[in-house]
Amino acid sequence: MAELTLSEVFGTGSTKLASGETVSESGLFIPDSVLSAVGLDSPSTATADAHATAILLVLESNLTQEAFDADVDKSIYAERCFPQFISRGTERTPYRFDFITFNIAKLDFGAILNPNDY
């Protein structure tokens, strides 16, 4: 099975930038050094899944429950859950599943999850 592309994981138009390269559209930029700091060995050649995992690890590191609990203006925190071991595929190959839960809080004005509310 083929690896997912950056566009399949992060949306249409997602791409890797070479050092010093610019794009004509504004958007979010995460330096390779941030991703390397959480263990991504070679961001320039890493898969989309590896980039997504590194981003989740950065968020887990920066969005702590302690900071959330100490400041009511914070609306999100991440927490690591216990891993599970699950068999996959026709050969029932054992895989380790690691879970990071993201908890999002807002004043209760409606039942829709809207990123603009946070």
C-alpha cells in the first residue's frame, strides 16, 4: 500500500518547502527544527504520516493539562493514553497503537465543533 501524500493528510496544496523557498500564498509554516526536536530524523524526506506524527508530538509537548488547568483562557490540551496491541491484516500481524487525546473546551453556545470558537 502506498504512503499517503502530504495533500492527502494535510489538504490540497500542502507541500514541502526547501530552505529559503517561498510560496505565493500565506499559511502556517512549521520549521523542520521543531519537527526534528521531537524525533523526526529527516523532515525533507519524511513521509506525510511521519510529519503528522511529529506535529502531534509537538502539540502534546506544548499543550499540557497543567497549563490548561492554570489558565481559563486556554481551550485545548493533549494527553498521552495507554498503548494497546492490536492485530491487523490477514496475517494478524501485531501492531502497537499509541494514543494522544486532544481535549477541547469552550463555553457551551452550541453543539458544533468550530475551530473559530477556540
